[in-house]
Amino acid sequence: MPSLHELAVVSRAGLRSVRRRRAPGGGHDRGTLEQMLAALPADAAADARIVDLPGNRPPWHASGIELRAGDRVTTFAVGRVFLSRLLDVWIGPPFQLWFRAGGDVFRGTRASHSFTAAADAPLELASYVPGEWADPGGALGTDPSEYRRVTGGLSVLVVRWATGVDEDAALRALAAAEAGGLAAGELDRRATDVAEPDGWRYLWYLGRSETYRADGPHIHCATDADVGILQRDVDVPLTGATRLRWSWRVDELPSELAEDTLPTHDYLSIALEFDNGQDLTWQWSAELPPEYGYRCPLPTWKDKETHLVVRTGTRELGGWLGEERAVRDDYTRVVGAPPARIVRVWLIANSLSQRGRGRCSYRDIELVDGERAERVL
């Protein structure tokens, strides 16, 4: 049974969802893709078609397009997959649409994406949530029956470009012909693509995003209705003297509500992953009290992630603040028997549930144990 706290937070989230649904807003539908398909310049595409992906259908779905190594592909996607229509919790194409073409799975960072085929293989598409990948090849690690709980779906225009075509010129022609802005968005994505900071990588089963960028000694984070986990490998023994130190400047929180329920679980944090597969993440909360610990409310994360609040509210937003945590003490208090080693440092930004904005920056991240210090950033 949900606690009184959970019921109160979800009720407030429900009221906010009503206001969101009543607010004016735009969007794309399948007609946008049909318009784009009709406007494709003559001879620009070797193959182009619209593929529909019902949200309640588990991965994978054949696109009907056979790729050859070196083929260039661009996709444009519209639609929403609803986890809760009542609470207006839905996920759009940037995170929901995944691809497979003879190798590891991957996704784009926006509603449009372009890639080069790495092998001769059929192109397959997937509507991801509520699932989670079990391996990089795209085996599903969750019960396929979970998909019966969601509604809505995606539509995807897949364009396999003709050999030698000027893709940017074709996209400019599309942008002039369609009102949805998807082609213009793809041109912008190509021009502004942001690489991962050196030495860091995105968690593979959440996929690459545009969340993080390096700026000298800082890593900046900007999340907008998306999720990104940036990781850096370490190998550090966990002892009673181990401390995690970092400085951060949080400018905007992605949630105004307590983050310990499924429909409000949007937050900014730094985390450590351990050799037992668990991670502990120290977060800045909108409402939860400092030193409050809780297991992740997401069904696919509840058995592997624990949250611990280090700061609360908006009063200290906008200024650099230094933090230091006794890692083993924190782990023992909110998780249980401590593991032996720390294997990764994570930066986490999630704004999928309420589709808000979060902004922060990190610097001076290090793991310290007596005289030993491992600089992470």
C-alpha cells in the first residue's frame, strides 16, 4: 500500500498534470511525417517509409528496410508512450525510440537522428520503456507483459539516403516544406552535437544524450525531458576512511515535488557504483529532508539504486558548494553491509517523468582515503 506521503505527492503531481494538459501546446502527429515523406526531394532517398510502433508491443519491430554497410539513414519520430494518462506521465521519441542494425542497440538524442550502417543487416526499431536491455545486443531484461500497462505509441519516418546525396541540402528542402520543424531540428542537431567529456561515457542502456558537456575544469549538465548518466571508471578500495568530495553549482532543479515517487522522480545527483552492482547516489532534493535515504522508485532500478539527500530546497541554488561524504558510513546506514570496492563515479540527471528542466555544474570530484586521493574531475 502507498504511504500517506506517497499519496500526497502523487495527488499534487496529478493537479500539476491537469494544468499541463490544459495549457496550450504544440506537437507533431503522423500527418507531419506524411507531409515530410511527400516533400522528400526527388532521387534523394533510396528507400523511405513510415513505421508505426505501438507502445504496448515489446521490442523488436521490423522496419522493412535492409541496410548495407555504409548506408546513411535519417529518422524522424513523433508520438507519446504513456505510463500514466491520469498523471500525464509520458515519454517521447528522444529516449523512447531505439535502433538495432546487426550490432549493439543505440538511440538518438532528439526526435530526429542520423547514422551510418555498420553492417549488412535489417533495420529494427523498438519502443523502449517500460523495458530495460539485458545486454548491448538488445535482449529484453524485463517481462514483456509489462508493455501491456502502457498506451500510445510512436510513428517513425525512416529515410535511407541515396548514395552520394547531399543530405544537408535535402534536409534544408524538407525544412522549407514542412511545418513541424523536425528537419530543421536535425540540421541543428548535426551542427551542435556535443561529445562526452574526456574519460567519461554514457551508461549504455540509457543511451547517449546531450545532457553533459565539458568546459575546462567543469562539467555542465542540462536536462530537458530526458535522462543521462555519465560514468567514469575507478578502482578504489572502500574503507572506513574513504571520502567522496565534490563541488557543484545547482541552478535549477527538475522537480518542485519530493522525488521519491515514480511520477515525480526527476533529480540531479552524483553517485558511486560498487563491485556488488549497487549504486548510492547523493542528490539535491526539492522537498525531501537532508540525510533522508530511499530506494529508487523506478521498477527496473529499485533493486540496485539507493538515494541519499544532501541538500534541500531552492535557497542555495546558484552558488558553488563543496560537499564531503563518508562513503562507507552512508552506505551502511541506507543500504546495508558495505561492499569491498568502488568501481565507477556517476553523474545523474533525470527529467523524464515531469518533463521539466534541470541545470547544474560539477568540479573538483575526488575520492580520498587518508593520504591517498584519486582525482576524478
